[in-house]
Amino acid sequence: MAQVIRCDWCTADPLYIAYHDQEWGVPLHDDTRLFEMLILEGAQAGLSWLTVLKKRAHYRLAFDQFDAEKISRYDAEKCTQLLNNPGIIRNRLKIEAAIKNARAVLKIRDQFGSLDRFLWRFVDHQQQQNHWQNLQQIPASTPLAETISKELKTYGCNFVGPTICYALMQSIGMVNDHLVGCFRYSAVSR
């Protein structure tokens, strides 16, 4: 049986493999899932992505399946409840950012019709194809990620620095950053 070649960052953890093989870099246009990825990428700051993946099911329950309308109405009592939830990352700033980001996304939807239109317009609604040979070539951020970060902040978003925005762009498929030797590279670029 031939060995499957994956991006070097993908560990042997089955959850990580499933994420790499089925989600990462695949163009995503569902507004709820886009909002979920925005929140989860911010929650990941300073931690490993695997930590977040292991908590994703808990996040979905704790944050009302990432319903931005509901999250935008969270109050201090709900924030305290979330801080006491061992299934999520219990960081007050990240929890408060999720609430602020929900409110910001509602403003974005009012102006652009959807979070999808807002985000994908930065790449003219077309996935950017990169041709990285190794992990060292992949940037942590780009000028475009800086632009997206600045614009998200004007709507009141937090935990959306350029590095987080570039990770978001990678995860939702705005850029194809699979290594060219990875078995997913050509599949994602279709």
C-alpha cells in the first residue's frame, strides 16, 4: 500500500488527519461555518490547533452552534457560565472577543449581505493558489491578511491580528497552502 503524503504540519493524531484531509484549505462559503472558524482561529492564539480541534464539539454546544445572533446577546452571566465550562478554552478575553465578533459579524452581514461576501471579496471570490515546497516557505502572515485584520477591527472584532487572519484564510480555503507534494494539493485547487 502506497504511503499518503500530507503536509508536514499534520501529525499522526486521527483528529488532525481528518481535519487536514477533509477541511483545511477547502473553499468554505457557509456563513455559520465561516463565523465558527473566525472564533476558533482566535481561540487558538497561543495554543496548538489540535487543542482547539479537540474542543470544537464543546465549543459548538457552548456557543449555540455558532449562531451569531444568539452570541451577540450574551451577557455577563453567560460569560461567567462560559468561563466555568471545562470543555472550551477558558480565557476571558477570548470569550469576550467571541461575543464582540458576533456583534461585528452582524454589522458585516448588514453591510455586505453575508460574511462570505465580505471575506471572499478580498481574493476576488477565487482561491489563491500557492506553490509551497516546504513549511519554511509558508508565511505566518501576508499583506492581504494585514488588510483583512485592519478591516475586521474597524467593525469591532478582536483576536483578528494578521497571523490569525492568515490562518483563517488557510483554513477556509481563501488560499491553497497545502504543500505541492501533499495529496490534497491538487484536489483542493480544483
